[in-house]
Amino acid sequence: MDRCCVCARVLQQDDAFPSVEDETVLVDFYAQQMWVLCKKVELPPKVFGCAVIFLKRFYLKTSVLEYVPKEVMLTALVLAAKSEEVHIAPSAFAAKFKVKPEAIIALEIMMLEKLSFHLMVYQVWHPIGGFVDMFRRLDPECDWQTLRDEAMEWARDAMLSDLILQYPPSQLALAATCLAADEAGLDADTFLAHQFPGPENDALRATIRELENALDTASQTTLDKAAARAANAALDATRNPLLDPESALSKHLAERALEEKA
């Protein structure tokens, strides 16, 4: 009876629910916050690269109405750190960002299930060193350190966008390196033709140039932080009460379960 009444009240307020666009903005916002957080606590880039994939893959199968994005972000970082063999104490990590450790522990199991226990992440960072070395062999006078640093920046932009879910990491890394080369005044077209010659690689070269345009567009897209904050504030009223341990419905059901056991 109580549960039906709660659900009825929620269903009567359809306008209060975040739209698909709102959910996308929220996921993108917390992906960016993840990058800021990694820099703040000095986590290596490989943890961010792994965690942002976990975050995006998790929300491919769930909704921000079911699982709080801030808690999911922190859980993804903890799980990514374990996957990349970087030590993080969940309890200290949760206390630092004012989240209950139990929430991270409970979400960790759920995240593993939603990820189908696929924790091996092939990151965009990894191939960049190889592509930069190819540029060095083609042009020994190039400033390879600046080229690598700029390519890493483009790779970060790729990971913050949905391109990371649409293209292989190796292609994203190659596009990032070519964009960095263009900025440095290097001839990326000659590089592609030299490293991937012949008509059999025409499709690859076309894909990389197409991907460069998509990545350039994604890097210039600014996130509406006001919209993200508004959508985040709306979650308190629209979140699924069955998945919120602090909701009146969850507490009522927990009390009823205890009474039935007694």
C-alpha cells in the first residue's frame, strides 16, 4: 500500500524527471570531475583512463535515477585503482569526499556486474608513445616531447567524450597524435601515407582524418555546468526510492522485513 502510494506520487510528476539530455550532461559532468579529482589526489593518468571507461560503460546499462553519479564516480575510481594496481583505501577515500564507505563497497559489486567483470581496459594513452616515436624516425628534428604532451591532451579530450565508446583506442591515439602534429606544424598526411601506405589502408587513413574532425569538435564543446547542477539537484526528488537506502520507502521495507523475521 505504502509502496504503491509513493510510486503513484512519483509517476504524477513526469516533468520533474531528468531528460535523456540531462542524464548525458550529468555523466559528462562527472567524467570531467573525475579528471579534476585525479589531479587533486595525484592519481596517475592510467587510473583516470580506466575509471572514465567504467563510468561510461556503467551508465550504458543503468540510469542516474538509479545510482547517484557522485558515488558511481568514486566507486569507478576505486575499482580502476585496483585494476591498475594503484593503492587506494576506500574508507579514507570516501571520508575525504563525504561519502559513506558502505555506499562505495555496495556499488563496487553492482559495478562489477554491470561491467560483466570485464576490467581490462586498453587505454588511449598507451599507443601514443609508439606513434610519437614513428614521427621521430620520420622527422628527427621534431620536438617529440611537446608532440607527446599535446597528443596526451587530445587523448584526454577523447576519453571525456563518447568517442571512447565508438572507436578503438589505437585509432583514437593515432588521431590524437596527428592533431598534435598538425598543431606543431608537422606533416601528418605524409606521416599517415608513409606508415600506412597502399590502397589497402585508404579506409584507415580516411577514418583517422574523420576521427580528427570529430575529436576537434568534441574538444570545443563546452559543458553547461549550470544545467548539470540543476539536473543533479533534481535527482533527490526523482531517484528510484527502492535503490536509495535513505528513502522513506527503503526504510519502511527494511523495518517490515525485520518485523517479519521476528
